[in-house]
Amino acid sequence: MEQDQPESQSVIQSDRVKINGTVLPLEVTGDGKLRWMDEGQRCLTLEKEVLGFSVDGSRIKIKAVVEKGGGICCVGNGGHLVRKSFVFEPLSEDSLRLWCQKLRDYMDSLGRPKRLFIFMNPFGGKKSAPKIFFEDVKPFLEDADVQFTLLGLDSHPIEP
């Protein structure tokens, strides 16, 4: 590692992984950037864009919120945000374990809540609050692996 490189930009994990069937280098830096080259430089900011991740067999699925339309490259232009998943496959079991550990450690260091208690006025928003919650909000909470209890203002649980 170079001596003049700031600690915040130092690489904390780097490996070759399979992305869309192609083996490419992937790295995560001390300042929370996940970078790879795939049709140009790609970058996700773990703190601001990544909701969470899941493991399916040998694949890691990064669940993120990115700007609709253009590619991602760490700089936005204020566009509409959409949920998007990025899948990569480490080339060995040891690499998979290490990636999961590094990603989990970084995500846990952000201090995000693991559980929420949500009050909802089911008659709010022209009585569309439950629909908005279940169609728009709940998927974000699930991607971020946040457990929640949803309670209506009349103290009754709200079902989809």
C-alpha cells in the first residue's frame, strides 16, 4: 500500500469476483466506497446508497438506492431514486466469507436501527397510507434488514 494514500481511501478489501459472468476486480475502501469496473467505473457509497446485502449460495446481492437512468459513479445530479440490486460472486468460499464479514462490519459501524416501531394513521393521505407503506416503504425496510412493528393510531396492528 502507498504511504501517501489517506487512510479513509485505503482499500480494506479487494478481490477478483464474478459480475455478470465476467471476472472483475472489486474493492471496498476505508471511506465506504464499493468500486468495480464494468462498462466504466462503478461505485456505490455504502453509507448513502447501500441499504443492505444478502447472500444466496455463493452470490452476494447488494441492495441499493441509486439515481434512475444514468450509471452510478459516486456523484449524483439530483435525479429520481430507485431501488436496485447488484450481484457479485466471489471466486472461493474463503473470499465469500471475508466479503460478508467486511461488508457486515462496515454496515454495522454505521449505527443504523435494526428494529422500528412505526405508528400510522390509516386514514392519512386520502386513506392511502397503508398502500403507500406496503408498496413503497416496506421494501426499503426489508432491503435494509430492519424488523418493524406497524401500529395504527387506534392501537390495532395494520395488515396488508
